[in-house]
Amino acid sequence: MSLNRCDCRIVVAACACALLLTTIAPAFAQSVAAPSPTPSPSPRPAAVENRGVASKTTISGEELQQANAQNTYDVIRDVPGVAQADAKAGGSADNLQIRGIHLSSTTGYRLDGGLPIVNDIILSTEDKEQVQVLKGAGALEYGIASPAGIINYVLKRATKDPVSAVSLSGNGFGQAIGAVDVGHRFGAFGFRVNLAGGDTGQYVREAGGTRWLGALTADYTTTRTRVRLDYERFGIDLVENASVLQNKPGTNGLIVLPRIPDPYNLLSGPWAREVAKGQNLQLRTDYHASSALTYVAEYGRSDADRLRRTITQIGTYNVLTGKGTETATLVRDQDFANRYMNLAATFRSTNGSTFENDFTLGFNRNERLSNNPTNGQATFKQNIYNPTPLPAPAFPTTPLVFLPQNSADDDYYVSDSVLLAHRFRITGGLRRIAYTANDKLATGGTNTTSTSFLAPAVGGVLDLSPNVALYGSDVKSLDETGTAPVNAKNAFSVLPPAPATQEEVGLRISGNRGFTATVAYFVIDRANATTDPVTGLFGLDGTNRFNGIEATLRTRLAPEWSIAMSGQDMNAVQHAPADPTINGLVPENVARLSGSATLAYRPRQIAGLELYGGLQFVGQREINPQDQGTIPSVTTSSAGLAYTKRIADKRVTVNLSCKNCGNKRYWSSAVNGALGVAAPRTVALSVRIAGLP
């Protein structure tokens, strides 16, 4: 089921009424126990670095709320090495890069550290407690995954204190999302429910739409057993704008880019809708047979169903006049599903304070299913600078033909983690991956491929002092190499995985005044997937190497002032001896330099108030693997405030944020032959009231 525009407005109205009632009816507050106090906001981003063998950054629930996030990129954009890889600037799904590598929509995103979710529909943040960026070894612990990293979503769960809150969020483009958050514990049982829905708003004129979310988590805990259920169901119904394709190169071998189109203009039409729904379900049981033995069993399934999606792209245009040809591709009844199972046993042994050992044996199975329907197309004329209203295109009425693409991997793994004298931890492991794929061919028959791969991993952490730690890791595994873009001749074809290697060394330092600093050096080798400009086919073409330095710094400059900074200096090169057109060149959409800095101020005179402002920089990037043009570097600004105050025994939090405050017009990405136009200045406001009866 999905919510139409009227239903979503009912949700918003209900939440708005709840906000009003809790403000004007303080008598109810006397029956509500005051929630436990929370610490003051931390410097932006509110990220917590781990102390393991890999890089892990955690964005807290408070930061999710303060960011007024429209998508995952809004949440993690200040994490070094994270970039947008979406020609629609995060319109209907999250497309992200970590350390120059595009994350797969079927293996690059996880739910509560387990289920690989299908990320083909934009994910709501109302039910998320944390968003984690795991890089390097932390990512490849999951088998087939990007060597650069994965995104892990942690759902809200029942806490010791009851939760009852409503919120309302919106922006200057008409967004209005209402949300309800309720959680409680009854002895050994606990539950948390989140509901949200409303108008998405959209800076593109005549675009926008609705989205909805329903989520439930439940826990049952005894002295030996813990059972956890995760479930979320969500959907969207919105208009997608057309993306701008890159023209063919000129006689000099270079591509001339057009002027940046006005981001407010609708280049497609109100008929270019995506109607989709998805759900994620995961069940996990931990059984402590003894203090020395724990069993874990997990099962999950993730589904994404695109009932209808019209993908529009404009190409072969005149860069001076803007006149070009728009192609509309109608996708109907497109279904994706991931199935996940994990069984593991961990054996623990200790010897006083000198030795601790965790030894794990496990089996993991993943299935990735796609029905891959055929797609009808229509073309018409459009102008990227001065678009005209377009009627809904007439698509072919021939019956759909499905060419399913299904793959699975069965993994046996073993790992051992040893802690010596509470100062030195060494972790090693080996995973055997058995991969198979069955793809139905348009000519009839089925193409079956299979491969077996041994994936070793080793890492260590040495505490040089209580505040200084040195870590390193070396990991090998299989990496999904991508899905063909819609403008390729083999659109939506899923490429087989290929070997990948990641090595990393780093240093973590902490100190007084909230001081934390990290620096890491990494090297990644993985297969290179590109679209051949001659054949138009998307396929593997050599390898890529990414090596660079990342650093973060956070500290309090004074009792009222704090600062957070991050940056990356990365060198990337393609190795394709059989293809001189890309060999030795820089991969597309990869910046040499990127970084951010945010300053926060919390005045003593106004308790609960935080003001902040920041800058984000992304360097020059190549537009394609042939390095036939570049999009320039850009620096954008952000600002906002967060204010929390107790009113009538309710905890009221107001967040006001501004992104791209200078309203810069710039190219946000260059991927798969398309150019992304960045979102204009966006001002968002949210209000949350917690502690309801």
C-alpha cells in the first residue's frame, strides 16, 4: 500500500495538531515523567571514530535530526572521501562514492550490520538511530562488497526510558513531513514504532511528490538469549527531472560542456513519475550458551518494487542554443530482492589481563534477484536552457518481457581476534566465497557463470598510550563491479564481481577539550567498469588504483566554540594496457582534493542553543574515463542552528539549516556519461516534541 497526496497531508496535519496540543495543554505534562537529560550537542559532524582495525565514522541520531537530511548524502557529506555520484542530485535514490568508488545498490548498504538492503528507493531517516560509514576492512568483513566502504543504517530501538515524540519538518520548496516516534519496554520485551509521511517538496518547478514510512523494531532479552526484529516499509511517488548527457567529443578529442542549466527548470514533465515501494525485514537471535560460547543466527530480506519509473535524459544538444533530443525510458514492474542468512559461533577464552581471544566460525548466504523487464522508449525535442512543457510520451504497448538476472554467494568464514595486555589487538580471517549467476538471454537460454575465491584479511591495533593508537589492515575480497546505466546498450545488466584489495594504515589521537584527530593512508585496487564510447556497452576494462591520505580533526577551541575539519588527498589512475584511450588516466568523478570545516558556537547565556556554519570543498573532476573534459572545483557553504528547551515538561527541539547558502550553480557529479546539476540553496526547518503522554 502507498499513501497518496491527500493521505500524506492527513499525516502532516495530525502531527501538526499534536505539536499544538502539547504546547497549549501543560496539564498533561504532570503525568509524564521527565526524560533523562542529554548531553549538549557535539561539534559538527557529530561523528564518533571507532578504535578497531578499520575506519568507522558514526553519525548520531541527534546529528540526523539537526541536519534536516533529505537523503543519506546530506548526513555523511562531511565524512572524508564521501561524494555524490548521482546525475539527479539525490532525487529518488542515494548514489554515493567512498574513496572514489561507487557503492553498489545491492551490496553497499546494510541494515543493522547484517542484511544487505536494496538501495534503489531513497531511504528515510526518521527511523534511523545512527548512520555509519565503514571503510576498508570494516566493509570487506561482509564478503562481496566495495573495498572502499559500506553504509550501515542502525534503526531506532526501545530504550530504558519510554519514548513518545512527534515532529514536523519542511523546507522552502514546500516539503511538509510529519512523523511519530513511540517506544516502550515491558520487562524483557521492548518495541519502537516510527511513522512518517507527507509532501517531499522539490526545488524543481512542477516536480515534487509524496513519501511515506512505517517501521517497527522489537527486542526480547533474557539472561542467555536476545531476539531482535527489524522491519521497515516505505514508498515514494514523485516526479524526476531529466538528466543532461555529455555530448560526443569534438575533432580535438575534447567534450565541450554546456552552460549549467537552471536547477529550478523541469526538463521532463509532470508525467515523469517514479512510483515505488520497498521493505526491509531482518530477524536476529544471539544465544549465549556459556560465557565462552555464543551462537548467532540471522535471516533477512530486502525488496524494492518500481511499479513505474520514467527516466529522461537529454543529449545531442547545441551547447549555445540548448536545443537537443530528450529520450524517455519507461520502466514498469521492475523488482529487486536481496535474501540474507548468517550462522556463526564465537568461542571466547581469557587469561587474566594478559590475553583475550575471540574465535568465530560461520556460514553466510546472499541472494540478489532482479526480474529485469524490457523498457519502452520515446523521444522528442527539448531545450536544456529554455524548456517547454512536454506532453506525456506514447510508449510501446507491447507486452513486457522479463530477462531475470539472479546471483548468489555461499561463504564459509573463520576469524580470530586476539587482545594482548589490553594494548595490542590483532585480527585475522579467511572467507571462502562461492559465487554463481544465472542471467536469462534475450536470444533464449541462460548464461551461467560461477567463481570461487579465497579472501584473506589481517589487521591490528596498537595502543601506544591511552590516547594514541596505531592501526593497519590488509584485506582481499570480491567486489561487485556495477550495473549498466540506462544510456548503455546493455542497460541494467549486472556485471560479475571481481577481486579487490585494500590496504590501510592510520593513527588515532584523543586528548583534553574534546580533541580527537585521525590520519590514514590507504591503497585500493579493484576492477574498472566503464561504458565503451564506440560499442556503447558497459563492461570491465582493466583496473583502478586509488591511494590517498584522509584526516579528521575535532576539538573545542574555547568553552563556547568548537571546530570539526576533515579532508582527503587522493591519487587515482586507471590501468588498462589493452585500452590506450583510458590507460594511465584519472577515473571519472574523482577529485584529487576534498574537505570540509565546520565551526560551532554554544553561547552560555542561552542554554540549549547551538549556532554553526561550515564550508565544503570538492576539487576538479574528470567527466569520463577518457578524460575528455572536467567539471570545476567548487566550495559551498552551510549554516544553521539547533535549540532545545523544556516547555511544560516536554523536550522541544527546533532545527533550522541552510545548505548551499551562497546559492551556487555548479555541476555536482559526472558519472556514466551524464552531468549532475546541484541543488540550489535549501533552507529547512524541523520541530520535535518529546515526552508526550
